[in-house]
Amino acid sequence: MQSRQGMPGPLQGLDLAPLYRDCLLDSRERRETYDVIAGELCDYGLQWRGGAVDAKAYRCRTGRLAIYSMRYGDEVTITPDLYRDFLLVHVCLRNGIELDGDGETAHVPQGGVYFSAPQRRIRLRWQEGCEQVIIRVPYALAGIEAGTPLRPGAPLAAGLAPIFSSQLNMLLSLARQPEGLPGLADWAAHAEEGFARFAALHLRADPAAAAAALRSWDPAAGEVSERDGSKRHADRRDRLVAFIESRLARPIQLDDLTRAVGVGRSQLNDLTQQAFGCAPMALVRRLRLQAARRDLEIDPDQTLTQLSLRYGFEHQSRFSAYYRRLFGEAPRETRGRLHGAAPATGIGRSG
């Protein structure tokens, strides 16, 4: 992955070192790659050309933005769910992508930055070896209201690369600062909104309206609306968790969650990203793993095969990988610890 050195062309001032502290994925398996990325961003169709998979992803979150660095290794074609209430920023660090949004095709080369907000259709082709930074920006943060006419996509305006790099560097740096510094949260919130407004400028169909939106930006107004919506947010969060926990041993689909909470897919994703730092189906998996761990602590002698199947994990190897990623140890290591033995390091009992 790129870090401080070797940034392409106009992005030479970009410092991504803070992003590379949280490795989300390091895999050569297609299914695992799909599961992790779909769980983080949104559900999507994925076609591999047939070459070697060398997937790696890193993640950094600010209060309301999610920033990822991603690669697949192989050439891939991606058809994601439509972006209902968010836009994406694509930064090509290595090689490029071809993006078709609402019938408009754009090629984003290495070193390019592209803002996308298609409303009807989206298709992307990543070149082999392509590596990108992807930033997910909620419409609400960008000052984009329902019904606002938007272009399906637009490149970074000529000459603004230094401003873009400076804003992204600030966000990444602020995200890694220790909590408790007086005023840091307010500063970070303003930095987020400034970046989001900058992105929205490129997608507004009417440049004059874009300029007016920036001039009319009143940060205090956003604070009032956030307070008004805090109770609704908490109610939805509690309904979601209660629904999942009532069906931990039964199949759950994304549409089940939207019906339980009474929101659309994008709103549900925003809810779980803000409240739990993950996508909806990733939350389902997390709660199931936590329940499985509780069961294992109550009865360490049960077989791990029975435990994984009880909570919907058909493949025990995948169950063990998810378990280790969440808890820092494999299920059999938990069992060994509960028995008062040292965690197994070789090939042990898995059933």
C-alpha cells in the first residue's frame, strides 16, 4: 500500500500513514474479500477476471465519514447497490478505474480523484493491481437535501488537488488523535463538513446553487437538527439490536432489518455505521459471535461445530476466522483457556 512516499502526480502531498493503522482485510480468497467489503460499504455484484486475488483493505473512521484504502489484485467489475443518500470519493493511488454512472462513462487514471453519486445505475471496472482510497460521504453532511439535482459523477476540479490533499490529511490526522483534547470533537466535525461540502460542489448540477450553498452554510443549524434527531436515532438503534438478538439462531436478510427499523437500506447503513462502526450485516455477525462466545463460556465442552451451526455459520473455518478477528483468539483457544490450559498452538480439536 502507498504511504508517505511515491504518491502519484497531483496527490504528492497526500499522507495516508494514519489510514494504514487498521487493517480490515488481508486475503487471497474471493469469498472472504466479497464478504468483508460488502459488509463495510454496501452490497454489490462482483465479477473477477480470473487472475490471482491479492486483496487488502484498511479503514479509518471520523465521526461521520468512513475512509478506506482498498485493492483486489485481480481485475474486477463491480456493480454496487445504488447510493441512496451518500456519495463516494474515489482516489486512484495505483492504476485506474472505469466508472459508468447513469450512462455517463469516465476513466479515472492513476493520480485521479472522482466524485460519484449515480441515481439509476452504477458499474465500475478496476484495472489489475488497482489501489484506491474510497471515502463515503453522507448527503446530510454534505448539505444535499432530498430531490437536489446532482450530476452522476465529476472529476476533481483542475487546480484543487492541493486543497483536496490538505483536507484529507487533516481528517486522517484528527481521526487518530487521542480523545479528551478540549475542542477536538468540534474541530473534527467542522473538518468533516468542510470536506463533504467540497465534494458536493463537484456534483451539484447548478454551479451557482453550489456556491450559494457554501455561502449559506451555518454549522449551528446542523447542531439543532442533530439534537432533534438524537432520540429517533436511539430508538431505531434499540429496535435494530432487539430484532437481531431475537433471531440470532435464525436466518436474517438485509430487508428483514430495514422492515424492523422502518428505514431504507442506505439509512440503515448510516444508522449502523454511526452507532456501531460497521454495516448492518456485519452487526448481525458481530452479535452472533458475541452470543456464541457467551455460550462457549457457559459450556466449554460443547463441540465447536455445533456452536458455529447454532448461530448460522455453515463453515467452521470461516466462523473461527471471524471469531479470532473480533476477540483476538480462536474458539478452541477460548475453550482451552476456560479449561485452565494454555491456548493450543498446533492442530487441535475443532469439532
